[in-house]
Amino acid sequence: MPIIEVKNLKKYFGKTRAVDDISFAVEKGEIFGFLGPNGAGKTTTIRCLLDFLRPTSGKINILGLDANKNSDQIKHKISYLSGDVRLYDGWTGEDHIKFLEALRGQKSIAEKLISDLNFNPRMKFKNLSSGNKQKLGLILALMFEPKLLIMDEPTLGLDPLLQNKIYEILDKFQKKGTTIFFSSHNLAEVDRMCDRVGIIKDGKLVAIERISELKEKRMHTVKVYFAGPFNRDEFTFENTKIIKDLPEGLELGVKGDINLLIRKLTNFNIRELEITHATLEDIFLEFYEADGQNKNSQPYADREQNDLMAIPKLE
Amino acid sequence: MWTIFWRTLKDRRILLLIYTLSSIALLWMYIALFPSFKDQSASLEALIKNYPESFLKAFNFDIKSFTTLEGYLATEQFSFVWPIMVIFMTIGFSGSALAGEIEKGTIEILLSQPISRAKLFFSRYLAGLLMLILFVIFSVFSVLPLSLAYNISFSSENFMTMAVLGLMFSAAIYSIGIFLSSVFSDKGKVFFISGGLLVGMYVLNILSALKENLSDLKYFSFFYYFNPAKALIYQQIDPWAYGVFLGVTFVLTTLGLIIFSRRDIAT
């Protein structure tokens, strides 16, 4: 039984289709990344999972129960962390922890998390730095050792040290059996954390892939320097495009089978050849340009490699 | 549910204390001044007799307004200052109870806990209602020890009637606030709409007393049914006041609960 099962979920706000007929399932113990730029529908989907928003149509089951009808039953076993943790300004971290313990009538592992994250629970929330606010949010989300942790851009705006600390803690929880579903537009984070990723665009799920399979999509960047004359027009064919001209060479983008290009190159006298795998960012952007709707993006093979590498966030 | 209830009370206790102590301080001042008013009651009575009847009606003046403690307090405290305090307190609390939480985003921590929206609604609603009850009890019944301290005679039954009327009036205003707080995600809207509604009702009541052809408008105003002079001097509550105040409280609270349970909540 999947931990999360979403079938034909639609959420419209008037005429705006925030989420448009998406279906996916997340299995037990999996870390599932929900990837997409701002406004793609990630947060709306998460809010539907948590029953903050009621779907226009479709079905959501969490832990085998209806996410709307059995919401409070489900929430005994799940937790939520937002990237923009908003808690009570006048309460200390300790106040928040004690409040949730009393509300749930459960003992927690808050003390251990406080020590792991080196957090001061006696400071009022309003006096905490953004990093410490996020630490408190994480403690509150993990203190009851949830079966499912849902996070909406959990490391937004955090420094790399704290990001890594959070990844370490989440790794530990995954090993203990916690299923993690999180949204992000940080590709490095998804690459680092996830088993599988769902890519959402304009409210539609355009792909669900294993990270490893995504990387195996065989996108390559080829830099070739010729020892003799060459005709650049010969290097625009089927799955190969010129990214840019180099001094006595070309930088090429190849999608799919690289042998076509290799065979072509055997006709030339090569001085130097460099072949690199495309990054996850390149692959992700492929999904975003597939129908040409993303006017700010260019096809992979037409984009300069430097541009591709310089897009940590798709805003 | 009770965790949220008690925590809400704890968070609001200073505010409740400030409102209650301010109300008691005002009462103390009025009661301390009452003996000197009473000494001049004959001239005040003569003065009141000269006012137009419609004016006296509009502002709840009674011939006994300065001759008895009950009438004096009905005019000075319970017809004007006290309702204003109740309105500020109830609208302030109800606006923050749900809409304020959505506006600040703190509702997310509550909604992600294993508690139904109905329980969340009631925990906040009941905490506010208890605050109102405490405010009404302290702000009305503190008259008794203060009067004893100044050797002023009073009728405790009349103050009981005033407490019942005050509680119904407060609960009705509170239910307007809670209803709007369930509908909107911004407490400013709750303050603005409920404040506007109450000012409108106040104006309707005055207009209805000043012009004969507008007299039926009074039935649309809480301030017609909320008549502290009648309650404190004659120990009477308009029979319609029960229906209007309790009816509004029940209907708007129920509607608020239904809307809050069904609505989308996005911070």
C-alpha cells in the first residue's frame, strides 16, 4: 500500500488551474521530491495533502485513509514543515514543544533533536534567526517520529551548513522508515536527497522518474577541438546541436545516443575531445521546454553550458 | 481541544486583565463621584425634564438617571463606555482567533495537528466566550463591593439583570466577529466590517428615536435591545432581546463553524 496515493487531483481557484489532474504514489520509506518553479502547483498540492485546501476533484489517500475525511486521524502519524516557518512570536521554542506534546498527549524526542541541532529552546520565536526558526520547525515536525514527513521547500534561504545538517537528520529518519515527501525548486537538494522525483509544470505532472533514471537520460556535452579544417554545419543533426563555437572547435549538446556524433567525428582529425554528462539541472530544464511554453528557456542543445550551470533556482 | 483552549486563555490573560481593571477603575471613579451627583439630583432632574423626549430615548437617559445608583451607572458607564469596551474586546479577540491566525500563518501549526477543524473552532470560540463571561462578571458585579465601600445602597438583583443583558449583548457581537473571522483570512477585514456594522446599528437606533417615520429602524439595532437603563433601574429586559441576541449568537456561530470547517485555508 502506498503511503501517499493521489488520483486525478484537481484544484482550481476560479478559472486558475493551480493543480490540473495529477496522479502519483509515494511508497513507504521513500524520499520523493516534488520539483517545479514557483507557481507550478507544488504548494497547492501539499496543502491538499494536508487538507488545508479541499480538492476541486480527485482523491487523496494517505496511509490508506482518505486525506479529507480522516484528516485528524492521519495527522497523528504525519508531520509538516514549511520553508517559511511561522509560529507564535511570544512563545519560546520550549512553549511550542510543550504545547504540541500536550495537544497530542504524546511524549516526544524533542530533547534529542534540540541537542542534535544545537538549538536554544528558551528564546522567544520572534528573537530567533531565520535558521533557528527553521530548526525549531524541524524539531516540531520530527519530535513525534512521524511515519510521513511532508515538507514545502524546507531549506529555503538556509546556509549550506544548516542545509547539510538537515539532510543528515532526514537521512537518519528515512533509515528508520519515515517516508519523506518534499517540494523544492533547488535541484541540488533534490539530487542529494531524493529517490524519485515528480516534475510539475503549470499544474500538470510532466514526469515521475527515479533520480538515477533521470541521470541516465544520456544527455551529454561534447567539446571538440579539431586538428584540421571542419564544416560546422555538419554538426547540426537529429539529436545534436551546436551550443557555441570554440577556437578551432565546437561545443555540442547531445540528447540520447552519442554514437551518431562519435561516428561523425571519426571523419575528422581531432586534437582534443571532452565528453561530460549533463547535470540534473539540464535534464530538469528539458521538461520545462518540451512544449516551448517556457519563453525564458531555450532548448538544451541551444543553451550555453555556463547558463545551464548558473540556474540553481527556477524563479 | 482543551490544550488550545487553556493556551488561548493564557495568551490573552493580560488583555483581559487590562480591560477588566480599566472597567473597574472607571466604575470606582463613577461610584466615588455618585454622592456629589446625588446631592444635586433635584437640579439634575429639573435639567433632564427640559430635554426633548426623543433625545432622552436615543441616549438611554431616564428620569432616575441621577437619583439612583443604578440609573446613574446605566447612563454613565453601561450605556456608553462599557459597550465600547465590550466591542473592542470581542472584535479584537474574535478577529485574532481565526482570521488573525490565517493572516500570520500560525494556523498551519494547528491545522497540521491531529485535531478537527470543528474542535479548533470551538476551542477558540469557548476561550473567547469564557473571557467575555469573566469580563461581564467582574465589570458588573464589582459595583457591589465598591458601593458598600462608599455606603451607597443598591439592588443586587438589578445588577444580575444587567449582567444577563450584557452577556447576551456581548455574545451576539462576539458571534458576528467569529463568523467574519471564519470567512476571512485577514483580521483587518473582520475589524472593519464588524465595526462598521455596529456603528451602523448605533446610528439606526439614534435615527429611529429622533424621527417618528424612522422608528421601525430600531428593530435592526442591537442598541435598541441593549437597554442598560431598563435593566438596572426597572430590572427588565425587552423580551425580544433574548430572541435577537441568542438567535444571532446561535445562527452566526453555527454558520461560522460550517464555513470554517469547509473552507480552503491558505496562508
